[in-house]
Amino acid sequence: MDTILGPLYTAVSWIIVQFHSLFSLVFPEDSGWAWGLSIVALVVVIRVALIPLFVKQIKATRNMQVLQPKMKAIQERYKNDKQRQSEEMMKLYRETGTNPLSSCLPILAQSPFFLALFQVLNKIAGNHEVGVLNATQVEQAREAHVFGAPIAAKFMDSASKVESLGATLADVRVVTVIMIVLMSGSQFYTQRQLMTKNVDLTVKTPFMQQQKMLMYIFPLMFAVFGINFPVGVLIYWLTTNVWSMGQQMYVIKRNPTPGSKSYAHLLERMQKHVIAHSGVRGRRDRYVVKQMVAKGKDRNEDERKFVSALAKHDLLPQADGTVIKSETPLADAKPGGGEPGRRQQPKRQSKSQRRSHAQSGGSGQRQEGEGEDEAAEPEDKKPASSAAKKKAGGSSGRGGSGGNARNAKSGQRKGPQRPKHPSKK
């Protein structure tokens, strides 16, 4: 292992020595503050170097968010076949180039540095030169105490070994237990914060189940293996856990996962600001609105409420992420999508109501029409004799009312008919 990790021993020890020279300007060279803060600075350097991997992790998380509707459809389609569901999920990951384990990249990337620091501190405890550390620096590091515990001491060390480092077994065990509890607690809180505040609970995937298992497994692993870690390694791991916790809090607040509780809180804050100022603020808010508009009908419940609340104030989100004042009122918008509602149709009447209305209205119209015709007809246009009435009645009986009714029924025009051809008489 020393052959493989030799270059890392040199890199880790060189970083520690450089920061130790810097902190020695403020603290004594053999003090625990100078060596302890050098280890903390080593964590900062490593985590800053891992920022590109962290950005890649964020992008992978965003890709997972885009795939949420497709993943949910696969779950509903194969809800009775778990094996087929897992196969379809893996197929979807391959087609889109998404790796659900990308969140583990920062941990895997810093593992070699963690092993290198562990070996460096072990060699310091054994009073062996390592990397760029000379004999004088190794002796100073062995005698450096953090809250009464030597940096190279472990929880499982014997009393004689601890006394050789200039400390008591009780001090070492109290300090190591406190650090192990803080280390495990910070890891659990970081993972729980991710699962409860920054996960869309409407879509359950195998990745979510893995994250839930890691939430309990990692703190337990730290508690078990922590008793074999030197105090310097505990300082390193506690510092990196605190860094991860702060970094996770920043991501959850600034870029939460759509559908999560943090995302709902973000939309509430954005809604208040947009309604008060009739516009969005910052690039982050514009990005959220842009993604919301691009989803269209695939918006989740929180996004639909956001759009509906803006529509009540006649505000309309745009495809470029801005929000403008609508020229037409949107107060009657639908709750789901912010679109104006349709005109309400009149209530349909029953068959008996339509029949009674037709009979009453039709008879009234006929009576009214007949009365008006009689009143409007001049005296000289009325039949002069009963013979004329009889002739008119006879003609109407032969081809009048019946013929007109048949002609009207067949679509022919009413009125006088053309005389038949002599050959057809």
C-alpha cells in the first residue's frame, strides 16, 4: 500500500507542512492548534479541488429530476412486476446517460486522501518519517494535543502508549467519543436533510431506497470504525462532514429538487416577491420560471398553484423566465394552469319541459298570428260570397293543405304549382 499511496503521502504531508508553517506564525510550533488547523486546512483544499465533481453531481441530480415523469410512468405501468420495473429504470438511465450513483462521487474521490492521511498519522504515532515530514516535525506532531488528546492517539490505544504520547487514557477516550458522536451526527443530519427536504416523494425509485439505507448505514459505520481512527483523522472527517452539511444546506436553499418541500418553500417566497414587484429577481428565479413554463401540462401541484396565484394578479410567466403583466384579465383563470375559464353553458331542459314549452309557445304564436292577419287584411280582400269560400275550401281540400304539407315535408317550395303537361292529364 505504501508503494501505491506513496505519491499521496507526499502530497498530504506537504500540504500539512505548508499550513503548519503558516499557523506557526500565530501559535507555537508544537501546539495542537497549529497541527489541528493544518489538518482542517487540508480538508478545505481537498473539498475545493472536488468542486468540479460536486458540479457534476448537481447536473446528475438535475437529470434525475427531468426523468421523474418517465420514472413515475414506468412505476405505474409495471407496478406488479418489480423486476421488469428495475430493468426499465436501468434502460432509461442508459438511454439518457444518467448515473444515479453520481452523488457518491465526492466521497469516492476523497477516499484516497483519507487513506493517505490515516497512514501519515499512523507513521507519526510510530515516530517514523513520512513524505516531506522530517524527524523534528514528526516529534512535534506526536506531542501536539487537541483538547488534551494527542493527534496520533486512538480510542483503542493502551494506557502505556497514551502515556508515551504525554496524555491520559481518560482524556483520549472522552475526546474521541465526542468527536465520533459529532462525526456520526453530522453525517446523519446531512443525509436526512437530503431525504426529507430535497427529494420528490411522489416518485419512488431504487435510488431513493439506497439513499435511505445509507442514511443509517454511514453514521453506524463511522461510529464503529471511528474507535480505530487517530484523533487527527477524526478532525479531518468531522471537518469534511461539517463542510458537506453546509454545502448541502446551500444547495437545498438555492436549487431545491422540484416536488420537494424545499421547492414548495422556494415557490412561496418567489410568489410573494413576484406579486409585490410584478417581476422575478435574480438568475436563479428566472431559471425556475423558465423550467416551469417549459414543463407545460407536466407541472407538479406546487407549480400549478404558483401559476394560478400569479394569474389572479394578471401576471403571466414567459418562456425566457420573466413575468409580465397581462393585457387581458386573468382573474377567472383555472386553478390548474392559469388559463381563462370557458363561458358557462345554460342548463339543459328535460324533454317534458321542452314539450310543454313548445305547445304553449306554438299555440300562442298561431293564435296571435291569425289575429294579426285578420286584423291586417282589408275588407275588399275578403271572400265576397259563400260560393267563393266553398271554392277556396274545395281547392284547399284537394291540393291545398294536404299538398302543401307534403310538399313542405319533401322540401319543395310552397305556393301555386306549375300546370301539368297535357299529355299527363
